[in-house]
Amino acid sequence: MNVLIKPLCALLIVVAAPAWADISRDEAAAAAQRVATGRVLSVDKTEADRRPVWRVKVVTPQGEVRVILIDAASGRVVG
């Protein structure tokens, strides 16, 4: 039984690792700029649909302010 415990624990850590992954503030800003080209005004961490997201405000070259939500775990645009 003890022989199986270490490999099982190692497997659980490897499987759970992506759940701990989190993109940085800079990565969230870059992802938002790919969606709405312009200058980033602010980047704040918050929640949407009970999951952590980065809320990125971008001002476009036309002067429009857009709010882009970026999933904090995957880096994908939310909604």
C-alpha cells in the first residue's frame, strides 16, 4: 500500500497544477489589447460568474473606452 501512495500523490499534484495557474496582470492586458487595440487604462482582478477574472479597461484610437474581461486561469476573453 505504501508503494502506491507516493505515485498517487505525485499524480494528484500534476493533475491539480493547472487549477493553480494564473495569468499575470501584463498577460491580461496583452490579451485585452488583441481584442480591442488601444491603450490600457487599468487592470483589476475581480469575479464574474463566480470565477476570477481580470477587468481590463482599454481606450481605442477612436476614444471609446471598452471593458474586456479576461479569465484569470486561462487567459481567454470572457463573454
